[in-house]
Amino acid sequence: MVKSGRKDIALIQAADNLDNEKARQREIDALSRAMDELKLKSALILTEDTEEEIRLRSKTILVQPAYKWLLSTAQP
């Protein structure tokens, strides 16, 4: 969980990959429950090489390779 002061602003989960359906569902379910609890509409799963967008009703989980996320958040 990423916070700004006392405010929850982001949930980030890390997983090697989401190839195994049982592991995939476990990761998504856990993140979805946390999103409900924290009243967040979006979250992120960092993986080795998977990239996709998972829509769950009014929630969105972005799946992105860790290296792309690191490059996009790097400061010059």
C-alpha cells in the first residue's frame, strides 16, 4: 500500500507471473478485497513479463512488468 500522509493512494502487488490459474485467481481476489476495504477503484500487479488490464465491475487491476513500471516512475 502506498500512502500520502494518512491517505491510502495505491495498492501494488508483486507476482512472478500469473500463468497458473489458481495463483492468478488468488492474487486477483486478495487485491480485489483490499481495494474494497480501502475504497480504491484501481490497483497494480507487478510481474516479470505479463501485461494486461483486468476489469472487475467498477474496479481495474493493471498488470504490468516490473521493469516498465520502474522506468515509468524513475526520476531524472
